[in-house]
Amino acid sequence: MPGKPVPPKKQAEPRFFLGWVMVGLAFINLAVVFGIWYSFSVFFLALVQEFHWSRAVAASIFSIFIFCQSMTGPLAGRLMDSAGPRVTIPLGAVILAGALVLVSRAESLNEFRLTYGIIASFGVGMMGFSSHSAWLPRWFERQRGLSLGIAMSGIGLGVLVMVPLSEFFISNYGWRTAYLVLAAIVLVVVVPLNLIFARRSPADMGLQPDGGLPSLKSGQRASTTITVMDQAWVDKTWSLKEAAMTRKFWFLMAALAFGSFCYQGVFMHAVAGMVDGGVEKGQAALLLGIMGIVGSLGKIGFGFVSDRLGREFANTLAAVVATLGIFFIVILTPNSTVLPLLFVILFGFGYGAAAPLFPSVVADLFFGKSFGLIVAVIFLGASVGGSLGPLVMGLLRDISGDYDISFEFALVMLWVSCVLIWLAAPRKIRKVGRAQSVKAEG
């Protein structure tokens, strides 16, 4: 009929969406950077043995690292908004590689705090979680949780490969050589791939999120899995100042703080906790690698679930699974083979949800022109909790003589985070669910 609008689903769309190339690239980036991040668990024991530091003192290096890398987040988010990933990520990679070379020459606690805790963290902040959380949601809307889950699953592969690799070089050539190897990997893998393939947004390529072509009418979209529940909220452009004036902003920041306390603290002390429980150090490093790859499955699985059943439900389910995992390391006994395996499988699968769910929730609430800056500032909450988690858990272990209280306290933090996600209530802004056909107006 004359004047009848053409539904967006009838438009010809490219068979392959370039956004999936960005997902693959992010997968590789995150595998490298978080493989290095979580390798500190095996460097941790080597440093304690060589320098005779307490575990709380050694963990302070990692706490400074987590705090400072998140402080870099707002700069990385703003740079991602303006210059894009082809500048932001290679710049961070060069800084990280240089810092790791300096770490390999460190001789004192303060030198470690400077080179690893501050300089390396700056590089990681430029190429890590905040940068990718600001970048990838621009490419996807209907499949935001799944795409982030696939990309973030690179973290698990990085842990699976880099942690045992680091342990191999530490055991055979020393921790200094191991850091030089990691520096070389960053330069050879991350820098050239991002200079060649990275693109900032689908708009730069004449596309829309999820691969749709530009609509004939302003505001048209392809069929989507997202139902807008609060149109006035969604229509706002959301500057950082406007977002910070809402309760949801602060609920999210607090949720990230408490959740990161648990996840970073448990992951940081996982190897040491298993060794204290009677697991051989090399086996514990291998189990940490298994935890990483199981975490990859959790990222994809919970990302998929969150796109269909909601962010809050998926996050709660993940917390239940992670809780079961932590229970098994608390009751770990010497010579047990089943309990450490149950710990790494269940905790790994549960903690994997955080990587895709947290940025998806932020995007559901505050997506707009300043999204990169907003997500980076909200993720400052993760810096506070993530830096305190390893430190407090190490201190509790030094005081009590074992890790039981440390892991139990981490569980409390996890469930506080879960409640705060429900209070942020992304379901009341954009409700995700099964795909529905879009009916043309008129």
C-alpha cells in the first residue's frame, strides 16, 4: 500500500558482520592481558619465597596494580570514545611490555610496586577490561551479552595458557626470564593485530549494531531481543554528570566493588589456597588454568542466558555456582583430588559471568555518546573492591593461619554485590528476552 513503511527486517543485510571480527580481536587481546594479570598467582609464590615477604605484603603489589589499572579506566574510556581501539590498545600494549621488562629487573618491594603495581597497571588499564567494555557494546545490541561473553572468554584461554607457561619459565629459568617472555608476547601479538584490524564502531563502516544497514527512517531498528521499559530514560544522551546523579549509577559502582572483592581476591589466592590445602604447586597452577577455561564457558553461557532471561537472573545463578565452588576449597583436605577440581570448575564457571554481565548492565542503563567514559568511571568501583580483596584476604590468612575465613568473607561480598545488581534493576529500563518481530508503525 502507498506510504506503508518497509519493515527493517526486509532490508538486505550483509551475510557476515564485521563486529564478529572485533569480537575475535578482543578475544585475543583479553587472552594476553588477563593471562599476564592472573599469572601473578604463580609469580606471587616465587616472590614470597625469594624475598621472604609475608603474603599480605606480597599481595599489596597486586592490590596496587588492580587499583591503579582501574584509575586508568576513565582516560582509556575517553581515549576509546575519541581515538578508538587502533590507538588505545596498542599504546597500552607498548606501556605494558616496557613495564614487564622493568619488573624483571626489580630488586625491592618498592620497585615492584612502581614497575608492576603502577606502570604495568597503566598499560593494562589502556588495553584491558574497561577499554573493551567501552568498545564492544557499540557493535552489538541484540546480542550484547553473547558477544561480550565470547570476547571475554579469551580471559579463560589466557589463564589456561599463560599461567602454566609462566610457571614453566619460573621453574626452569626463573621469574625474571618469565616476565621477559610475557613482555615479548604482548609486543608480538597485540600491537600488530590491533593496528591492522581494529575499528571503533559500526557507524564508521556504514553499519548499525548487530550488522543492520542504516535505516530509511530515523530511529528504525531491526528486530531486537530488547524491550524498552522506560522510553524517557533510554532517550537520554547520558553525560557522565547526568548518570552520576542517579541511584542506579551508584548501585552499579558498589556492585562492582563488592563483586570484584570476591572474584579478584579468590582468584589471586586460589593457587596459594590450594597449596595450603595440600595440592602440589605445579598441579595448582594447572588447576588455575583449568579454572580459566571453565570461566570462558561461564562467560559465553551466562552471556547467552542474560540475553534471554535477564541480567539479574543470570548474575544470581552465577553467584550460586561460584558459592558452591568456594565451599569446596574451604573444606579442602590433603591428598584430595576431587575437591580442588570441584572448586576450579564451579567457581570458574560462576565467576565467568562477571565479565559479560557487568558491562552489559552498564550498557543497558547508560548507553550513549559518553558510554566509554561512564563505563570506565563505574568500573572504578571494581578498582576499589578488586584491590582490597587480595589484600584483605591475604591479611586474614596471615592472622588466622589458613584461608577459611578469607574465602568465607569473600562469599559475603559476592552476595552483597548480587543484591545491588537487583537494586540497579536494568530490567526496568531495557528488558531482554526472546527475539520478537518488529511491527511497522501505522
